[in-house]
Amino acid sequence: MKKKLVSVLLCAAMTAGLVAGCGGKAGDTSKGDAKGSVYWLNFKPEADEGLQTLAKEYTEETGVDVKVVTAASGTYSSTLTAEMAKSEAPTLFVVGNQGGVATWKDYCYDLKDTAVYKELTTDDFTLYDESGKACSIGYCYETFGIIVNKTLLDKAGYKTEDIKDFASLKKVADDIHARAGELGFDAFTSSGMDDSSSWRFSGHLANLPLYYEEQADKWTGCPAEIKGTYLDNYKNIWDLYTTDSAVDKTTLATGGYDAEGEFLNGQAVFYQNGSWEYENLSKKYGDDELQMIPIYTGVDGEENQGLCSGTENCWAVNAKASEEDIKATLDFMNWLVTSEKGTTFMAEKFGEIPYKKAAENKNVFFRDAKALMEAGKYSVDWAFNYTPNVDEWRAGVVAALNNYDAGGSWDDVVTAFVDGWATQYKAANE
Amino acid sequence: MAKQVRSHGSATNSKMMRRSIQKWAILFLVPTLASFVIGFVYPFCKGVYLSLCKFTTTEDATFIGFGNYVKAFQDASFVHAFWYTALFAVVSVVLINLFAFLIAYALTQGIRGSNIFRTAFFMPNLIGGIVLGYIWSMIFNGILSRYNTNILMETKYGFWGLIILMCWQQVGYMMIIYIAGLQAVPEDMLEAAKIDGASRAQTLFRVIIPNVMSSITVCLFLTLTNGFKLFDQNLALTAGQPYVFKEGGTVVKTTEMLALNIYSTFYGQNVHARGTAQAKAVLFFILVAGISLIQLRATRRKEVQQ
């Protein structure tokens, strides 16, 4: 009898799992159906905590369910692919560049003429597909350049005003590097090439040669081939970064360096990164100790160059979601960029947002970007958003730079940059 | 008392009882079968179907036929990854099994502290592949930096680095299987060999190895398939670097193995490549399944029935 009881119980336990698996779902979806609900697949891990709270507040205020899921760093593409296949797919997701548009355009709702679109102050960050559909709109933008520790620069006997172009940047950096022993700090932080840092160079730094080529050749879309006209400038700045630094360049490929840590410890004056670093750096440094200056590479007329401002943070709405969900999502987006609570949150977590009712944010790097623009300098847009098969292309550039650092030829970098572009363009557009 | 027990036992064996067990057997099979179908059969069939499609997400695919397979075969990086993986698999199978067997043999000779040795050799298996890759990358680079280079600079560094890593990780595991096999060699057979005056080498090759053939089958199977399926360690140690840039922009990632090649095709390129990656994955399955079946048949034939 006992045995039978045990076997019946075991049987029940095994089948219970299946029943529970099917049963759970029915209950929790019923709530928001009438109004539609929002599912935001978020791209920035650092904003997750804030977003969860904000989602709850929005639900309390309006009764609309908002679910926020954050993909782990570096896995957005795979998470999005998996989530989109589900019956309850994200209604709000991130399509940050032309490559993303090529992949996801069928899933992008045309945002043109929506209420939230009309709140935009600029169309600069809107991504269109070839049919002219507004696939995604920027929800914040960022700026990058060379972050300067002004206290250290001062100690070395210079001011940021001394740096006006590549020649003066090199003069200052060379001098600091030469006196590093006596000063106790070096010019540049390490330029590590592991995955956590290489995008600063294969992505952001590479933006400069790409931007100048974009301007010279008047790109209107992603070019099938690029010329690499400004790669000598890229070499200038890369050589400067890797020479005037405390670490041996042959160890950059695998050294596992922590450039942010070096900057925070006051080991170097210059650190190439972006406005998103403000939150971390401001914990240690006061606003008057930090300044972001343009990345000079030795291009003619660059004394009028400003910071590199642009974004990869662009919202797309899932066109395959139900009508109610699309509406709920658009309302939510609109709330984020118009309501007081929403805009305050956006300013705190995402920085500068290109919307009419944006709240003021305290990030000094945007102050620097604006100051440069007001002084009549031109802002450098994010030409790298055109990069075809961006991960593969960058991986090639990183591998070639590693080879160059170890004593290889610069020609490989040129090949990876120029021929790599053509190859990836072909692969992406076959 | 005794009578009661017997009557209870006969009740279980009675025809009626057996029939009802047979009736219930299907129910007992359901959970296992369901998980097999959900976790293997369905994804596998879907994967094969997707390899014939163009798709962005798996739920939204358009059938296009065999184009993906044509592209997969034309892809120079896939062909390179295939040969590189094959070379890696051969070298790693030989080295891992050789070391594992030697260590197992040494540790069954009654050395003092052999349990500690066994534990120590087995331990690397408990560490995940990604972590191992990064740890070893530090070790290798620590050494190579003395010569002003690093593991990402030369294909041969990446290759032998991965071999060392895999040996370090897998030798212990295979050793355990060999030890189990060695301990199961009948004592009387060894004794008979000794009495007949067989030398140590003769005992090893004529008595012990034929008797542990079933362990060899298992170990060869595991190391061979592990060699082909390797992903984490490959990604963490070199991720395919160094690259060779050929004229015309073709990039060959010289240390990229098959699984990593499939992964980077799927996620690194545009949507059209997802079908190609899926086709590569199906080819990959056929390859690994085919090779391991051949290997199983070949070594099974040499097994001794005890």
C-alpha cells in the first residue's frame, strides 16, 4: 500500500510541473489587456534599478503595466533575438545604428508623427530605413572626447586652453610622459584592448577618421566602400595614446587594464571616454576638476573641432505587437519625455535628452560640449553608426591594432579598416 | 510472519498486478519523453527547418531552400575553422588520453597519497570554461610578455595554449574513468600473467589495455566530441585572434573553431547570415555525430567481453 502511495505521489509530482508550467501564465496577463501593456527591453544595465522603480510608479499612476527587462552587458543582440520570438515580445526596444535598422526594420513601428516624435528637438538621432520609415528615435544622447584631470594637468604646468590641436596635445602629453617619474603620473590611461575597453578605440576613436571622411565625401547613407583618407590621423592619435602612457604597448592586447581605475587613482591626466563616465568620476572629482576636450588627430582646421556627440540609444516600438500595446508604449514614451517625473529621471539616468521639455542635467561633460558649440566649434557626429556588421568590423580592427602594437605593420590596420568595411558591407547587404 | 511476506510478494508478481503496471508504464515514461521532445527533438527539427529559411527571430521565418548551405560551404572562414578544429581535436584526443591513462596507471600502483592526487587532478574540471580561458590567458601572457609578445599574436601560441588548457582541464576527468576501468581488470588475470612470466610491458599491452577497452571507448568519445564542440575556452582564450587580412578584405580568424564560427556568424553579421549560421550548425551536428559514430564502432570492436 505504502509503495503504491509513493508511486502515486511521484507521478503527481512529475505531472504537476507540466500543469503548473501551463497554468501560471493565464493569470498574470489578464490584468493589463484592456489597456495594453509595455515591455521595455533595456540596453543599459546601470539604469536598470532606476527603471524598475519608475515602471512601478508609472503603473501606480496610470494602471498600465510596465515590465522592464535588462539584457546583461554585451548580450543585447542575442537577448533581443530570443525575446522577440516569444509571444509576449518586447514592445519597446533599442535599435541604435544602421546595422540594427537593417536587422530589425520589419519590427519597427513608424514613429513619424507620433506624439513622442513631435516632442523631439532634433531629427539628428532618428534612424530611417531605406523606405523612409522612422525606425527609431533617440531617447538620450551622449558625448565623448578626452577627459582631463585638471588638477593633475595644472601640476604638470599646463592648462586645458594650451591644448588646441594635435600638435599642442602631443607637446603636452610628450612632456608629461617624459617627466612621469618626477610627477608621479603619466599622460594617458592605458588603452586596453580587451572587450571591456577596445570599443573606445575601434568604435569611438575610429569615429574621427570616419567622420572626416563622411564630411569630405558627403555620405548620405552607409557607403559600400570607404577610402581611409584619414587613417594617418588615426595612427597619430593611436601612437600618442600608446606611447605616452605608463603601460607597455605590447601588453595592451591582453593586459586586462582598468583605465577608469587609473584615472580615478590619479595615475594619468587624460582618459578617452564619454559623458556616461560622469556618474562614476564625479564620486571622486569635483566638477571643476574635470573637463572634456576634443580628440585632436591632426586634421586641417581641427582647432574648430568640438566633442563627438551622438547616440546609440534609440527607441524602437515593436510593430508586431498588438495595437493596444503599441499605444500604451507610445504613451509611456511620451510620459517619460514630458512629465516632470519622467524627465527628471531621464536626466538623472540617461543624461541629456533631445526633447523639448527635458529637465536640466548636471553632467559637466555636456556643459563642455555646449560651451564648445557656443564658441562656434563644430560638433562631430557619430559617423560610426554607419558601420556595417559593426561587431565583426570592430573585431577586425582590434585584431589589427593588436598586431600593430606588437610590432606588426600599420598596413594591416588599413586593410582591416578599409577592406574590412567593404567585406562587411557586402555581407550585410547581400 | 514468513507466510505473510511471501503472500505479499506473490501479489506483486501476479498477472493482474503486472498488467496494471504495464498500463501505468506509459505514464511513467511521459515526463522523460516530454523533456526529451521539448529539450531536444523539437529544437533539433526546428533548427533543421530554420537552416532552410531566412529569419530574424525563430518564430518568423521564410522558407528559401538550400541557399544557406551553399553559402556555408563558400565561406572561407568556415572551411578554415573546420580544418583547424579537426587538427585541434586530433591532437587533444591523443594527448589527453595519453596523459590520463598514464596518470591513472600510476595512481593505481598503490602510491602513497594517491587519493589526494586523484582529487587534485580532477579539480580543474570543476571550473567553468570561460573562467579557465581567462586564467590561462593570464598565465600564458605572463610568460610570453618576457618575449615581448602575447597569445593573440601567433596562431601557434593560440593553438598550443588551447591544447594545454584542455589537457589541464580534461585529463583529470578521463583519469577517473580510466582508474575505474583499471580497477575492474580481474585480479586473477593479472596474477596468471605474472605466474606465466609476462613482463610489465606485456601485461600492460596484452592484458590491461584490452580489458580497459570499454573505458578507452568512453574516453575517446568524450574527448573527441569535446574537441569538436569546444566553445567557451576558445572564446575566452583567443576569440579567433590573430586575424589574417587577405587581399580583397577576406578575414580569416586563424584560431576560430567551428562552434565559435557559427556563433559569430549568427550574431556578428546581418540577418541574412542567421540562416547561414543555422545551416553551419546542422552541418556541424552531422559532422560530430558522424565522427563519433565511426569512432564508437571502431573501438567497440576491440572491446573484450568479460
